[in-house]
Amino acid sequence: MIITKDIRYVGVNDHQIDLFEGQYVVPNGMSYNSYVILDEKVAVMDTVDRNFTHQWLDNLQTVLEGRKPDYLVVQHMEPDHSANIANFLKVYPEATVVSSSKAFTMMKQFFGDDYADRRIVVGEGDTLALGVHTLAFVAAPMVHWPEVIVTYDTCDKVLFSADGFGKFGALDVEEDWTCEARRYYIGIVGKYGAQVQALLKKAAGLDISIICPLHGPVLTENLGYYINLYDIWSSYRVESEGIVVAYTSVYGHTKAAVELLAQKLREKGCPQVVVHDLARCDMAEAVENAFQYGKLVLATTTYNADVFPFMKEFIHHLTERNYRSRTIGLVENGTWAPLAAKVMAKMFEGCKNLTFTDTTVRILSALNEDSKAQIEALSNELCQDYLARQDATANKNDLNALFNIGYGLYVVTSNDGIRDNGLIVNTVCQVTDTPNRVAVTINKANYSYHIIQQTGILNVNCLDVSAPFSVFQNFGFRSGRTADKFEGIEVLRSDNGLRFLPRYVNSFMSLKVESTVDLGTHGMFICSVTEARVMSDRETMSYAYYQESVKPKPETEGKKGFVCKVCGWIYEGDTLPDDIVCPLCKHGAADFEPIG
């Protein structure tokens, strides 16, 4: 396979394997990827699993056409990528091994030799010139082993990403990338979200045209799609709207409750209901789905004063991978002393930002009218936001939405007649209750101010504490004059025709401007409420919560200058210019503070 003019694929497909890493079902096999860079010097990127030694060496020989490789770059020491280091060096005794310091320690452990007489130790920022091609090395510790490096070819703009962007499945099988890549990521790399985020930040500074992983296909198009998914997965954000129901059942009564619940969830507009019988399903797929969707229901029996073993295993898989920022509902069954709900809740004590539903379903042996009523209540609670999004089921005059106004953060949406727009504001307040009026203050420099002046309508979306930093980047750090801030966001409109957000809000209000107060740099719109919907019971995001828990902490260590208090951008210099404007959030000098 030709990757570029000078880069060739020499990997192999494995259809003999049934369980990858001894636990992950791989019905379509695996690929073990290896690459060759042909330049004045020849570099081989990683080896393959020991069961394919001769096929790999044959592939190498074919591509090399009589040339001898100068370097073997070892990015990752798991045996499916490193098993043939010794065999390679026997065939090509003049080659030099290039890897990280920790990798050479592992080679000593695996092979009894750290190749001290024929090695180059590389780390963050080191380079290796091959001729036209120069390899730049980037440390990627704990993605997902401590020795990992990834490699960037500055000539062809190729990122050799080690296990990053890998997937289950051999390359000679056509299948959807996302599902098997997600299952691979959550299962194998999912615990190390912070480390993946750190690597993504480094990768953001590279001009990448091609990604060559150690498993799965070479990625050559729409790289933003794949990188965005990795950003979602590694930051533990919700990828898809829906509810996962995971259950165990001994005699069928808990299963009957789950079937009834799933039916009601679908009837109430849940866009996707995924049900897993944990005793029979692929456990890795159930774990994958729990991270993919925003809500999870766990239903099980009390068993030996604990929970059923498959449920215990499932929750363990979630917690060890840092399960967080999700809503969980619990269903317990027991003939005497049911305590499964209490046990399950306790297992999640170390997880961050989990919300448990107010309703817990308790089944005493079998379904009865009481437990059916609890299932109805649980389905209503879980589907509150779905019901509120649909015109047919929404309460459009739910003035409880006004109680979600505080010193919070909001997305104000508008439309200029051509394109939908939105911006972040933190100055919204209720000014009268008979009739209900709301004041919204917006900087006149913002495009939204101009739009609302012209149209006289706006929507205020109350952000809740689940909103990630990406929401603020999208709506707060870009201008609606030049950017489509709603690109890729599900289209939902209120009765006034304006967009409202499908996620990360606990309510929204449609407003009609009655009057405007000129405040100099800002304008205050005094508005009547024409529609109000409550989407969830999650707490409104306050400005303090944003500063403490959402906004990334600026990396100021070793730097001298000033940091933007709004977004964390750093200006390095002894004196802050009076006319400075932050390139990210567009705030001026008043919102900067000295480092240190």
C-alpha cells in the first residue's frame, strides 16, 4: 500500500485472533500496522505481532527492493507492535533502534537486551533527519503505556500516532470506523483521558495531512472528524443523545421491568434506547455505549447481599475508566431486603459530576402497580429534556424556567435572516413578574446586538453545569459574522423560529424586545417572555463554577506576561499594551492579569 510517494505500508492482517488482549471480541480480526519511509536513509516504523514474523519480513523485503533499513523506530512496546524487534535486527544487523528511554528498559525486560550499542534515545522535541524527510518525536506517556512516543514527518505531514486513532478490525474488511474505534478507545485507552487531551493539544500545533495508526486504516480525509471524536471521548463528553439500559435478570422479572421502561422511554421521545443484557452481551460494547450516551439506567437484583456479578463487573469497567458527567437511574429487585440500588450508587462514589435521578425503582420480586408507577416516573424524569424539545409534548409556558436565571452563563441565539447566530452572555435577569419581563445586556460590539436590534427577538439558553469548555469556545470566542456557530448541532427551533440548544441547557426562554436602554458600551434589551421551557433539573452554570471547574487552567509555568481571565490566553511580555484584544475571546486589557 502506498501512503505517499516515499511512505509504504508493510503491516499485516490477523484473522486468527478471537480475543484481542485476551478480552475484546474481534469478529473481523485485527491489523498490526507497520510503515517504511524511503529516503536517503530508510526508517521502519514499528514491527508486528510474533505470529506474523515472516509475512512482515516478506512485506519489508518487497518494499525495500534490496535496500537496507537504517533505523527501526519503536513507538510502543506492547508485544503486538514490538515482538519482532530482535528478528528484525538479526536480518538487518546494521540498523539502529530509535525509541524512548523507557522503551529500551522494556526491551531489556522482554528480550534480555536494551541494544545499548545500536540505539538512539529520543524524547519530546528530538528530531531525526532521513534526507528530505525529518521525523519529529512527541512524547505521549500513558497513551496508553508510559514509554509511548508518536512521530511526525515534517515533509509529508504524516502523524504516526502509535495506538492513537486505532480500531478493532483487519484492513481487508469493510466496516464503520467510528463504532469499532470507539470500542477500542474506551476499552483500551479510556482510562487515560487527561493524557490523550495533552497529546491532542500538542497535535493541534502540527499541520497534519495523514494519520498512520498502529491498528486500523490510514486516515487521509476529514481528519477533523476523527480528531473531534477523540476530543469528545478523552474529555468524557456526551457523544450521542440517548439512554443505555444495562441489566441482569435471574428469573425474568427484572427483564420485564426493563422492557417496560425501554418501551416508555421510546414513547416519550428518547432518540435512542440501547438495552444490554450484561450476562449475554459483549461487555466491551455495553461499556462503549455507556460512554457514548448521556444517560444510563442500571437494573439488577440483590444477590448475596450485593449485586449480581455481571452488573458488578460492568460498573467496575465504568469506574476504572473515569466514568463521569452522566445521569444515572437505578432499578433494584429483591424478594427480601433489596439493597442493589444502594450498593450500585456506592460503587460510583469516586466518579465526578454524576447525577442520580430522584426516582429509584424498587421491585419486590415481580412487577406490580407500585413499581410500574415508579417506572413511569423514572421514564418521565429521564425524558424531561426530550419531551421539552418536541413541540407536541413541550410545556411552552413553563415559567419555572425563570427560576433558572441567576448570575449564570447563557447562550443568546438570534438570526440575521440568513444564518443562525449565538453568543455567550452573563447578564440576564428577571425585572418584573406581572407581566414577566427579562433584561438581557449585550456588548454593542457583538454582532448579536446588531441582529437583535433589527429583529426584536432572541432566545436565552440557560447553560447548566454539564456544559464543556467547547461550548464557550464555539459561542464565545468566534464572531457570527464569519463563523457558522451552529454547524453540526441538531436543529431545534422554538415558536419564534430561532434555534435553541439541544444539550447543556436546563431551560430556554423566547423573548420579544419591548424597549432598549443605552448603557454606552452595552445595550440592555427589556423583553417580554413569549415561550419558556424547562429542559432538565440540572443546576445553572454560574460564572464562579465556570472559572473553577470548566475553564482550562492556563499553562503559565515558566512564562512571564499576562493571562486573559476569560479564556486563559497568555500574552508574553513585560508590558501589556493598552489596546490589546485577546485573539480568542476578544476581551480587552481590563480582563488580563499579570502572571504570578
